Amino acid sequence: MSQWRLLLTRPAEDCAALAQSLAAAGVASHCLPLLEIEPVQIQAGQRALLQGLGGFQAIIVVSKPAARLLLEQLANASLQPPVQGWFTVGEATAAVLQQAGLRVNCPPRGDDSEALLMLPALRQAVAVPAARVLIVRGVGGRELLAERLAEQGASVDYLELYRRCLPVYPAGTLMRRIEAERLNGLVVSSGQGLEHLQQLAGADWPQLARLPLFVPSPRVAGQARAAGAQQVVDCRGASAAALLAAVQSCTAPAS
């Protein structure tokens, strides 16, 4: 049995699934969702992008909520998506689209923007003249993708389908949960998840910043260190497998 006792902060459904995967490997965890998915109203310009999916050489879907909401929007509008040209950052998001019969490319190792940008299929897709790329996401995020693709000559549009909100918790909830469950490690799945962790911690953040913090990418690792986190572990991916591998490679703090 692992000595780690982790705080998981993903949206509720993903948090529960991650906790189950960790428990199967002997790692204890406690869920406190710090991201709540709130769908946004589709405006005329965004609806036009939805209707014109076939005109893009690459459609990049950055998260499971983005994939689910995109398929929902297509079904509501009775639109048939193109079968090919789909890309995701990770396997879990790819699985959502594959269940709808779409052919999806994703990095075999490392589910982050950097790994996706190195994917030969994406490089080939954007190598054509006047290549168009659509990034399906929440409001904000994944700016690196657009910047790098633009450098390669592609034009990039965003289809933003949701906002990530911090659920409402009573003051002091975070520290009380950590102390009550004797948690000795923190897990965030994105830069915004880290921001929400700090926001909820408030004046307790300097104390929490001493705990090991597991993050999904070098970008979030840099963000965490800049915020004062003292022990940052880059999992090089947001999947359960990536987190578990990182946890198993580290020694839990002494109780």
C-alpha cells in the first residue's frame, strides 16, 4: 500500500474516475473538485465554425468536456462531422470522439501541447498551403498551440464551448479537508486548476505550497514554481497512468 494520500481537484466526474484508478493501484486519495464545467451560449460566429468543420485541415479538441459538448452541439444542429482530421492532446479525449466513429490522432506519449505539436500527422495536416486549424476548447487556454501552428503558416480559429468555474466552498474548506484526511500531496490537471487551488487556499497557500504538487506539464510546473510551490512533480501528462507513474517514482513525505 502506497504511503501517498493525494488531494484530487479535477471536475467531479473525472475526479471520481481518477480516484478509482489510484485506489486500484493502492494509492489513497480524496476528491475536492476545483473545476466546474459551465457550457456557454453559442453565438453566430461560433455556429458558423461548427457548420464548417469540413473546411479545416485539423480539428484539435483539447479536453473531454470540449469533446462531449462538441458532439452535443453537432447532434442538436443535426450536423454530420467529418470523419478524419481530428486531433486531441490525450487518449481520454480521443476516446470520447472515437466512440462517435471519428478517426482521431493523439500523441502516443505525453498528453500535452508540446507532444501534440510533435505529432507527424499534425505536422502533415498543417503543411498544406493556407492550412486552417480549429481548436475546440473552453474559454481561454492552450495559447501555445495556436502560436506554434501560426508560426508554421496555419490560420487558427477557436470554438469555445464552456467556462471553467471554481465551485463555491465555505472558507477554510481546503485546509480542513487536507488535515482531516491527512493528505500529503496535491494534484492539479491544468494551469487554471492551479489558479483555483491558490484562490481557494487564500491565506493558507504558503503552508500548502510546501506539500508536493503533481502537475501535468512543464508549463504548469513553471507556473507552480513561480507561485511558490516548493516541491513540483511534472507528470508529463494528465492521464491516470501518467500521475500514477509519477507518484510511484516519488517518496511520500514522512507523516
